[in-house]
Amino acid sequence: MDREEAMAEFKKYEEMRQEMYSFLEEFIPRREDGTLDFERAREINAKEVFDRWFKLDYQARRIRGIAINCLGLKGE
């Protein structure tokens, strides 16, 4: 994998991560200090949360593999 392809994977992860936060913030408002206010949270569909999290986790594992290969390390 060349540098451009690797950077595209990193960018994809960052976009997915931001989408996950945006999705959660639709249901969990933030307080004035920026922390999440779980006391005012609305119900959220657990399957949708899991599906989004699984995709984000998969992308993170892809990036881990890229980093390990680029650094010449052995995966654990």
C-alpha cells in the first residue's frame, strides 16, 4: 500500500469517527461545558449504534494493520 492509499484510509476513519459523534449527539445533547448530558439523552436504537460502531471499529483495525506493516512490526 502506498502513502496516498494509506492516507485515504486514515481520512476515511476520521470521517467515520466524526459521523459517529454527530449521530450520538442527535440523541445525547451537550452541556455548556461540552460534556455529554446523559440525563437529557433520548432513547437510541441499539442495533444502529452497534452497526455504526462495528464499521468504525473495522476501519480502526484496518488502520492498525497499515501502521504495523508500514513500521515493519509484527502484529500481536
